[in-house]
Amino acid sequence: MADHLTEEEQIEAIKRWWDNNWLNVVVPIVAAALIYTGWNFWNDHKEKQAEAASDEYQALIELIQPAGPAAFDDALKAEAGALATDIQTKYQGTMYADLATMISARIAVQDQDYATAVSLLEGIVETESNEALVAVAQARLARALVQTGELDQALSLVVTTQSEAVKALYAEIRGDIYVAKNEPANARTAYNQAIGSLSGQQYAQRSILQFKLDGLPADEAVEAEAAAVVAEEAAQG
């Protein structure tokens, strides 16, 4: 009988414990289940969102690709601009939104709306989301700032870079800025640095840089040295 009463007492003790502590047991289990379900849902949502953003951006690229580097016509500007804006709005904070913003900035530059282009490109640079993308955005921002007359600010963006991929581009833009500042000697140095950073296969870009170099005023120091050599040879003769 004592054993029977002891068992009843144990059951009663368990009931009392459960009444007092069931929340402490159930809530963590439910919370863990909700967190697990929510985490899986969030991951699935992010994955689907990334796929949708990729598909829309691919559609944008396929839309503008036939134009190449040429200016967009009015119909293409309208369609590409609307699609780019849609991507920026729906996928804000993603790399696809930044890439679409680059397209919007290109359209703004084509429309000579340099203030808008500057604003768009500054937004990409400030995010620091992707090193390679930011490096290209800085180059385009510098070119846009040249058009607005902010030469010193433009120059500060392309003074140096750790990326070998844009080293020649940055040097070329420095040269363009120095031309705008009427500093041909500095421009010559920058263009030569750009040529030195090109790979052996970049023939077209090398030709463009050489054309820019040839268009610079003659280096007075070099001319003076050449004239001194000619004078010396004449005196000896």
C-alpha cells in the first residue's frame, strides 16, 4: 500500500510540476520550431528573389546588348530605363539593383543629365557592396563629374586603385582630367601610365591613348632639349 501511495504521490508531484512549468517546456520547443520554419522560409524567399532578380537583369542585358556602346534610341531608352528602375525598386540592396543603376546612369549621361548620373553613381560607390563594381562606378562617376566641372573631385576618385582590371582606365581618366585642367605635362604622364598598364592584346585602347597623347601640346622641356642638341651639333659643325 505504501508503495502504491508513493507512486500516486509521485504522479501528483509530476502533475504539480507540469502545471507550474509547462510554459518553460513548451515555449522553447515552439519557438525553436518557428525559428527553424521561419529560417527555411526566409532562405527559400531569398533564393527565389535572387533568381527573379537575375532573370530580370538578364532580360535588361539582352534588351540593350544589340546597341553595344552606341547611344540608345528613344524607344530603347524608355524600355530599358523602365526595366532598370523596376529592378532597382524590387531588389534594392542587391548587386542586381546596383548593376541596373549603372544602366540608368548610362541613360542619364546620354541625356546629358549629369547631375542625375552623379547621384546614381554616388549611391553605388557609397554602398561598397562589390569591390569590382564600385571600382567601375568610381570611374564613371569621375567622368560624369568632369562634365559638371568638378575636376578636383573627379581626380580624387581615380588617383589610385588596387584593381589591375581598371588601372589603365583610371590612368586614362586622370589624363582626360588633366587635359580639362590645362595641365598637358600631367596628362602626358597619365596617358603613358595608362599605356603601360594595358595588356598586349588591347590594341584598340592603345591606339586611342596614343591618339590622345599625339593631340597634346608639345612638351616644352623636350623641345628645349632637342633645340639645344641641334644648336650644339651646329656649333661643332
